[in-house]
Amino acid sequence: MTYLRRLVPYLKRYKKTLILGLIVITLSAVFTNLIPFVISKAIDQIKNHTDGLALYKYALMTVGFAIMSGIFLYITRQTIIIVSREIENDLRNDFLEQVIVQDQQYFHFHPTGETMALATNDISAVRNFLGPGIMYTFETLINFTMAISLMLSFNVELTMIAIVPIPLISYVVYRIGKSINYKFEQVQDQFSQLTTKAQENLSGIKVVKAYVREDSETEGFKKMSLAYMDKNLELAKVQSFSYPIMFLLTGFSVIIVLYAGGNKIINNELTIGELTAFIIYLGLLTWPIISLGWIINLTQRAEASMKRLAEVFDSKPKIGDPKACRKDSDALSKEISIIKGDIEFRNINFRYHENFPYVLKNVNVKVKAGETVGILGHTGSGKTTFVNLISRLFDVEVGEILIDGRNIKEYKLNELRTSIGYVPQETFLFSESIENNIAYAENSFDKDKVIQAAKISQIYKDVDKFPKRFDTLLGERGINLSGGQKQRTSIARAILADPKIMILDDAFSAVDTYTEEEILNGLKEIMSGRTTILISHRVSTLKNSDRIIVLKGGSIAEEGTHESLVKQQGIYADIYLKQLLEEELKDL
Amino acid sequence: MAEEKKINTSEPDENEQEEIIGKAYDARLMKRLIRYLKPYMKWVIIAIMLTVGVALLSTIRPYLTKIAIDNYIVNKDSNGLRNIILILLGTLIFQGLLQYSMTYLTQWIGQKTIFDLRMELFEHIQKLSMGFFDRNPVGRLVTRLTNDIEVLNEMFSSGIVMVFADIFIIGGILFFMFSLSWQLTLIALSVVIPLIYATIVFRRKVRVAFRDVRFFLAKMNAFLQEHISGIMIVKIFAKEKKTMDDFKKINYDHTKANKKSVYYYSIFFPIVELIGAISGALIIWYGGGKAMEGVLTIGILISFIQYSEMFFRPIRDLSEKYNIMQTAMASSERIFKLLDRKAVIADPEKPIELNDCKGIIEFKNVWFAYVKDDYVLKNISFKINQGEKVAFVGATGAGKSSLMNLLCRFYDIQKGELTVDGINIKDLRQHDLRKNIGLVVQDIFLFSDSIANNISLNNREIPESRIKEAASIIGIDHFISKLPLGYGQNVKERGVTLSQGERQLITFARALAYDPKILILDEATSSVDTHSEIMIQNAIDKLMEGRTSIIIAHRLSTIQKCDKIIVMHKGEIRETGTHQELLELGGIYSKLYQLQYKESFA
């Protein structure tokens, strides 16, 4: 329970409701347990032929108690189960809040699927413990005390006989539950193997067909299918066992009570009514007994889930606001709130992990505000890393990066990032309206700004053709934009952020050269006096930049203007020549 | 790079809504499903017989209790009591055994049936033509093979037989109750009608509530998925707060939907208990009165209390089964739809045998389009003689790979004729044709299996010696032997990372092990280190020896060794000749040559 203890603050938030819930659950159990008592009295009444009218009284009492119990049961569920849903909600909010502040690095080592599973399955497991777990534990406890004390009031010896199998039943339920869980996990595991196999076969269908391997593939799939079936049957063995064994044990105690009780009646030690009550009480106890084992499993699962969740809650991001800022956020930020856009890299050496090689080696760059700088290089030359460092998606350990002469680690993270407009290499748009995507940077925006940004990024004409224009939904349920349209939307989004520093990382790869030029011209106007960094593998994107840096293997290999670099006859000139040839070929 | 202007709004091939809420019973589908039970009919009948036994044994016990009370306890006969107790114990144990056999048997039948169905579906999918795979994402097909079939398992194992069980139990209870006292039965069970009504209302409400829950859950998952995989955008635009605000709303919508279903449950459960209590009250009031008059016995009253409790569970269960059937129908509809799909490229009815293939290939005025009228190959004609080596060169999208796909008959051509050894390939069995072709494609595909199996592709006709021979001719025998598990090494296991070049060479060894008459080689463009480069070059030479070879060439040395070079441009053959001839021509080839093959002068 060490990890589940972390839920205490959440429970405290709903203290009043929970206490109410526990009170009504007690009341509900009291009334439920009174019903067999009434029935026993009624049967004895019948047996002794005393008072015919009293039967009405007992019948009405039964219904009355059931109504009371029902009302309290309703309140119980409306308090305890509802609270568990509220806590689930709170926990999930806190979880995501914790996840999104993690460093970019975190997401490299934790795939999205893993985080999703935590947010859904694991939090659900915890909620199951909080709701049904707490409710049934309490209910079981009260039912036990109530039923057993009432039974004791009838006959001590018979009570003892009746409750002997109870611990045994709970234990069996617990063991079976555990075994089912284990087998179930094996089934799940085999299921995912089967899925992987199908996935692989169908992805490689071309090879399968080309080599006429359908039969042996079927053979392989059959093996997996059979293994899966076997695991399922193993699970079925335990599962089929669980129901009969439980009712065998409970049925057994009923028969024992009937025998012992019957003999007591014969010896005039017990009345028939009391025996009936015993039988009904045993029926009432069956579910709590079974649920006891189930609750233990539930708790164990919740504990395991909470442990996994705790790992995320305990993982503190390294990249954050400067310490001074955290304490006194206004004082510092006011004085440096206007970023001009000078950028300087001083002796930057960077690698993603200490086991990996350096991605950037001894990089020194100075960019003045208002400059447009192009970066060219092959895949893996360090271009994207270079710009990711500016927005502090990763922090450098060796060397420093300065903006307006101040180390970027001294800025508030929010402030630094909102002054940068970034168009990443892999276009990522949200499945919302085009308008919401373009206006992502602003909390409240006016339509004119969206239109203006769309016009500069040359997406306006496309949007205009859509039936719903800017309200067009993107993604799964909406329109699928072409690669170029996506890129241009992503550019519009960065433009609307009104950044002091604009970074375009291979942002034109799916845009034709003519449109590219139009966008670049538009950008030049709005970025005048501000800094622009263009990354590309295409010379046409970069050739009008004030300065071009050629990266090779993480180091700066060449630097200069388009003209000077062409004259140098180096990497840049080579790439340029090849691209000219490509253009020629296309026109043939 | 021209920008794709059109917006893809057309419906994909098999765009069905994943969650169809349809009928719970569809005679046409059911009939077809039942067919899968046929091989196990004997066992199905046994299972049904077992359920009859279980129903009888479980419903007889309250009756025996009645006898114990009325005949022995009331008459103070302790010997008789002991005997009836032993009978009770016997029925209990016997019921336990039957119940276990029944549950396991139904599970077994379900597993067997869906295994057959899964295999049938798998074999069927494999037979479908390549065009089908272009239009249908792998993920969707996998879902049919796994999740959809899984839903049917539930129907086969806990649906059909359990419905019988519930019905038999209800029947058994009614039988005993009526035989004890029909008046009391009618009075005690008068509450069943409101119970059924309450259950139906509850099911309906809860189904709607659950649909909302699923809707918001899907929305929440989509949001999480999107914002976690797009976390970089969130960070770059410093939108952590907005993300949280949006999420809180969606999360609470989900919670609200759940609360709604909690609400229905918190009303339904007390109502069920109340109805049970009313039934008990009715038994005491009416039955008690009759018992005082001496018409009924105490034992009957007690057994009635037990029967009425037993009666409610199967009724509640039956509505649960309804849901299982409903989803099963939707899944089986999707599965059968896929099973009914015919392979577009079928084998001829009277195939011509391709004995002793020589490897003479001819394209005669071939036109081909993946999408109607959008021709990627236009009027292509060429002939390749036995043992000839021909290279195809051209820019991306020139139609080179399409040529290879046609030769393997992954697609059918629209116009013209394609022959192998003078026989139209449409007159051959696809298997016979492909057995003579060794295809090495550019996207290297290795199965997560051992290296040996990746070379032989689990073909038992290829002995280990041949695998090793192929590997050593290609020149990777040495490297494989150095791996911890040698040829048994799994290529996708952690810790063993094969370089792109090594992976490529494994696919070469694969082609060589199959010893095809015709070799089709799409050389990889990916940069490999110098060492691998030389190895690959040598391997290609070995591979081409004595075979008709068609190569989509990316390496100069390969091209120079070819008998003929065919230059493709925009779906047409533009130039044909040897390396020298084409260079002298000064056309497309000479430009391509400068672009792709000439050493970088950096």
C-alpha cells in the first residue's frame, strides 16, 4: 500500500462526501440484514399459527426495510462511486500536467503508447480501487458484523458451523483470481504476438507473394494461432473452475447448516424461522465473501498501477525557468521582456546522451537581429539539433547560447519560446479547424490576423476553396491536406505568433519553388528587423539569405553568401550543381 | 517536387464505421456462423445436454430442501434428514462437475471455431491481389484478424450455449414452483414483469450512457495521443496551459458521462433488490396465510424464497447476452465482407505449364495504370533474351518499379501483352510464374526470424547447406558466423543491429538460395559504407550469373556490366543502348549519369 498512500490528499478533498457515503452504506447494510430477521419471525409465526394479521405487518416491514436499504444504497453509489470518478478526473489532470512539462528527452525514451496506457488503464485501475474497492470493503465489513451478530443471537454453535468455510472461500477466490490474472496476462501477451505476426506478414506481403511463400506463412501463422488457442484454453481451465468451486463451497455451508440446524430443530434447540434466517444470511454473505478475494486482487493491481504512475509524478524536468524567476517571477521578467533577436552560439558541443556521439562539435555562430541565415547540410549533419537548442528543447552542457547577450537559461521558458516562431521539419497539425491551427499561438485572436498569416504563407487561396473555409476540420474526420498544404498551414501558424526569431526547418520540402519564393518574399517583409533562420537541403530556399552556413558532421564546414560559396567549389557548390541538373531533367 | 494539388476526399476502399450498432440477430449471418460449428456438432450437443443437467441439478435443490423440512425436520426424523442431506450433497457435487465440464467445453468449442475462422480469413487475405493491399491499410486487416474474431469468440463460448443454460434454468425453476403451488408461483413471480421492464429500461439507458462514455473516451484518447506525439509543438509555442485547459474540459466530459452511467446503476440495483424483497413479502403474506390454513407447508414457503432469488439472475443475464450478440453480429458482418472479396487477379482455368523456364521476357505495347486512365506506363515494348542483363534507369517516378510489379503479375496490365518464354503470363499459374522469378526490392523486408529462415523463408526444400552456400557466395557467411547465434540469430532482436548493407545482402542471399531463372533487382539507394559497397557489388555480379536479369540500377559499375540499358522517363522508354552509346547520345542518360553516378567532386 506504499504507493496507494499517495491518494490520501485526493481523498481528503472529498472528505465530507466520503464520510456521508460511509454512513449511508452502514445504514443500507443494517436494513438489508434486518430483512431475514423479519422473515424468520414471520415463519415462526406461521408455524405457531398465532396471529394471521401479523403476516401483513411482516410483509410490509420487509418491503419497508428494502425501500430504506435501497434509498441508502442509491446514496452510497452517488457518493462513493461518484467521488472515485472525481478523483480519477483530478488524477488524470495532474498526470497530464506532469507529463507535458517533461523535457523533450523524456519523450524519446517513453513512447506515446506507454504514456497513453498510464493515462487510461493505470488510472482506471486506481479508480477501481477507490470506488468499488472502498465501497465493497466497507459493505463487506458491515454485512459480516451485522449478519454474524444476528446469527449469533439465534444460535452460537450453528453460527460457528456456518462461518467455518468463509475464510476458505475467500482464500480460494483470491488464489483463483491471481491465477486468472496471470493466465490472462499470458493470453494478452500471446495475443500481441499474434497481432505482430499478422502485421508483419501483411506488411511483407510482397516478399511473400514474390517467393510464393503463402503456405509456409500460413503454417507460421497457424502455429501462433494454436499457441494463442492453447493459452486461452489454459485460462478457460481456471476460469471454468472458479464458478463451480465458489458455489460448491457456498452451497456446502448451506447444506451443513441445514443438517446441523435440522437436528437442532428436532432437538427443539432452534426454530424453523431461525433456520430460514440462517439460510438467507448465508446467501447474503456469499457475495461479500467472494468480493473479499476480488478486492485483494483489485488492490494489488491498483498498487502496481500507482507505482507506475508515481514514476512519472516523481520525474522532474531539468529544463525549466531560472531559479530567481521561479521565486520572483515578475521582477526579472519585466526587465528583459523585449527580445531583439541577436543569437550567439559559443563553443557548443552537444550530444543527446552520454552514450551517443556528439551531434554538434565546437559550433560558434553569431546572428544579428534582422539577419536571415540559411543552414545547409546533409541528413544527420546537425541542422535540426542546432535550432532545437535555441528554443531549449534540449539544454547544452558545454558552451552557451546567448540571446541579446544573455544566456538563454536566464530567460523564463515561456518568454523565450513565445518570442520564437518555429516551423518544424515534420509538420504537425491538430485535428481541429484550420483557423484554430493557424491561431494556435494566440489565446484570443482576430480573424484578420489569421487571414493575413494565411495569405503570407500562401495557404489562403486553398482554404478559400474549401466549402467551410477556415472552419474546415483537419485530420481523421475532416479534410486531409496535401503535404504542401500542411506545411503552409504550419508556416501560417508560426507567422501568427509574431515572433522575434523565426525558424523554418526544411519547411518547404513539399512546396513548389514558385510558391516557396512567394512565401519567402512575404516573410522578408514581416521579418524585417527580426531574425530568420532557414534550414533546407534545397539551395533555392537559401540562396537569397544574408549568410549561409554549411554543416557537415556537426561542424561548420563552409560559411558565406550564395555567390562566395559557389565560387568556393565546395559542398555547397556541388549540391547547387546537382539541383540545377535536376531542374533541367524535370523539364525534359 | 510538384505539389500535390488535389485534396483527398474520396472514400477509401473499405471505409466502414468501426462501431456499427446493429441487430442482435441476423438470420443470414447466424446461418453462416453456425456453419463453423458443424465440425464440432457432437460437442455442441454434449454441451447442451450438460446445460440441461446443470439446470436440473441446480433447480432441484430447493425442492429437496423443502422435502428435508416438511418430511423430516418437522416430523423429527433425523435419519431421514441425514439421507436427504447426503442426496443434497451428491447433487451439489455432481452439479459442480457438470458445470465445470460445460463451461470448459463451451470455451473449447469457441476457441476451436474461431481458430478455424481465423485461419480461413488469414489464408484468404493472403490470396488477395496487391492492388487490394494498396487500398487497405495493414492495420485494418489486422483488426479483422484479431479484434473482430475475438468478439466472435465471446459469442461462441459464452453466448450461444449460455443462452440455452439460462433458458433451461428458468424452465426448471418454473417447473418445480408450479408443481409445488401454481397459485403461489403466479403471485411470487408477478414481480417479474416489472423486473423485466426495469431491466429493459435500464439496458437502454445504460447503452446510451456507455455510448457517450466511449465517445468521450475516444475523444480523450485522441487528444492525449495528439498532444503527446505533438508535444514539441506544445512546447515550442509555450501552450502548456492551453493544452491543460482543453484537456480538463474533455476529461470532465468523460467523467460526466461516466457519472451518468453510475446514476443509472445506482437506481437499478436498489430497484432489483426492492423487487426481490416484494416477492419475498408476497410469499410471506399469501403463502404464510395459506400455510396457516394448512394448504401449504413451511418447506414450500422456504423453497419459494430460494426459487424467487434464483429466478432473477438468468433474466438479468439474458439482457447481457443481447449485447454480446449485437457486437458479434457487427463483427461477423465485417469479417464475412472481407471473406467475400474475390482476388482480382485469378489463375486461368486451364493454365499452361511453364516447364523448364528459359527466362525470355517480352513486353509488347504495354499500357498500365494503378488508377484508371492515369497511365504510369505508356506503350512499353522491349525484349530480353535468355541470360541477358538489362538495366533500367530513370528519375524517381519514371515507372521502373511498375515494370517489375507487372512482370511478377502483382497487377494486370490494361493494354498490350506480357510474355515469358513466349507464353502470355495471364495463361500461367501465378505460383508457377513467381517461382521462376527472384525479386529483390528496394525496401528491404526482413521477418523477425532467424537469419537462416530469412534466407530460406521457411522453405523446407532449401536445406541448410544451400542457405550457407548462398550466404557464402554473397559473401556474408563470415559475418553471420561471427554472430552469437550464427544463422539462428534473430534479425530483430535487441543488441544485434544489422547495418543496412548487411540487411541488403541477406535479401540477396535469399534470392540466390531460390535459384530463379529470372532475377529482378531493385538496388538500394541508401548510402552504405565503402566496405559493404564493394561486397554488394561482388554479390550482384554473383547473383546475375547465368540468369536473365533486370536491374533498376543505382550503381555505375552495375550498369556498365549490363548488356543493355533502357532509359525510362515519365512512363515511356526514351533511350536504349549501352553505357557508351548512351553517353555519346548526350540525352537524358548523360544527365542522369552526371546527377547520380558521377563521383561527387566535393
